[in-house]
Amino acid sequence: MMLLLRYVAGSGKPSSFDPFMSGLVAGYLVFGRGEQGGVNQQIVIYIFARVVLALAKLLVLPSSDTGSARRPLLTNETKDTIRANAWPVFASVSWAAVMYIFNSYPETLQPSLRSSMQYMYVMVVIVITMATRSLQPKKQTSYLVAHASIRSSYTDDARFFL
């Protein structure tokens, strides 16, 4: 593909745009057409996540590291602030988004993620329930220990354990 682009451009020399166009066409031909099976989705999501991280790193690299003589977009102070806060913000926003989607539109999540979220909700409810019971005055209490399959609603599972 890159050779074809060089030929079409007429210069015969590589362009910095060639890999992008090659990836665009190959990505469409291999991963973009037809049925998007689970494996293809996982590969594309993996690539997307790695590319976003690389682009974020490019923002905070010194201009000499990128081989560019351009004026930096960000000051060193801004870059240091981003380096110090990028991961906490990214992690927080990711969890906020999954919690909102799980609570409001659970059917849109992949089944494995939805199942994991249901399991986590049940475990959190159990831990909180046990912690609050241990803080209450001691009284004779019997606990039922049972294994339950995760059902469609985490609230049903939580009620089962309460």
C-alpha cells in the first residue's frame, strides 16, 4: 500500500502521510468490514487505547524529542501538571463513565463487563452490610451462606445477600 501511495504521489519518496493512509485502508479491509466479532473488537480496542496513550505522551514530550523545531504547544509547567494528574483523571473518568453506563444503560455494555460490574456491586453490598452489622450492638444473628448466580439486576443480587 505504501509503495502504491509513493507511485501515485509521483515523487517515489516516502511521505509521513503514507503510513497513516496505509493503516486507514488496511484497518478498514481487515477489521472494518463485515461482522465485528469479539476478537476483532478486542484488537481494535487494544490498538485504540495504546494510540490514545501515545498521543497523550506526545503532548508532553519536549519538542526536541519529537524531532520538531516548532514552538511547543504547552509550557513546561503545564506539561508537569499534566504528567502529575493525567492518570488519576483518566482512571476517575473511566470509572465514572462505566458506573453511569452500567446504572443507566447496562444493555450497552459488553456482557463480560456487565457481569463483572454486577459481581462487584454484589461484593460491595456484602462488605458494606457486614461492616455495618459489625458496628451495631451485638445480638444473636444467624447468617445464611449460599452461592447465587448473578442475575440480570445487581439490586436483586444485593437483596439476596441482605
